[in-house]
Amino acid sequence: MTIKQSLPLVISCLFVGCASVPQADSINAQKAKQLAPPSDGNAAIYVYRSNSVVGAALKKDVWLDGKCLGETARGTFFYKEVLAGNHTLSTESEFSPNHLVVNAESGKQYFVQQYIKPGVFVGGANLKLVDDAQGKKAIGEYTLAQDGNCSKPTVSLSQ
């Protein structure tokens, strides 16, 4: 390959990066990774973003019941105990937030994957509930992110 042929590749590599977000302290991270059953009357919700290179340069907010859960980057997750009942997870997308309602039952764990999808101007994000095996595997591999860091503290739950 000549220098002229390889120059576009070298230049494009300079513009590719990975977003990062603050990590939670190691004590809370270790506790979350134990996947212990939630407290009586509560359910556990884990929200993770895969380690895929698709959208790696993007950080995306996640809200729980309209309040900031945190900002994701590839290979990160959040853990939150909630009272049993309906809870709405939201993620920022290109034009408006996408929502996922989880009917959380007491004593259960729920695993939600945030994934990046192509957009018109910038990549958007969406959420999907995944099975326990897939979710537990992801939590074991990924890093607990520090919660409370969003571009805006709340989001409207209306569509």
C-alpha cells in the first residue's frame, strides 16, 4: 500500500475515539456485580450498554422514571433498586427520548440493554429488555458507571 493510498485510513483513525464516563467507586461496583437479590418489596434494574464499537464515540443519557440515572459509554452499566410496579426507562435519541416500561415484580432482576442505532445526523439510542443469562454475562464484563451525570436532569415521559 502506498502512502497516498494509506493516508485516508491514517487520517480517519485520528478522528475515531471512544467516549468515557466517570466510573463508580470499586465498593459499589463489586456489590452490583454480585447480582444479589433485591431488598424485600423491591426489584433490581440493570441498564447496560454493550462494548460494541458502533457509536463508541457517543455518550447517551438514561433516565429512570424521568430522573437522571446517568450517562453511558460503551461497556458500562447502572444498577438501581426500585419499588415493585411500573417503571419507565428512557434514553436520549436523535430527536426525542425513547422509552421502555418495565413492570417490575418484587424480588426479580431486570436487565435492559441500551443500544446505538444509526441516525440522520448522529446516532440515536434505544432500550430493550434482555434475558437473565445475557444480562448477567454483560454485567460481569462491564464497568459500573457513576450515576447522576446527564446532559439534563429530567426528561418528559410523554411520547
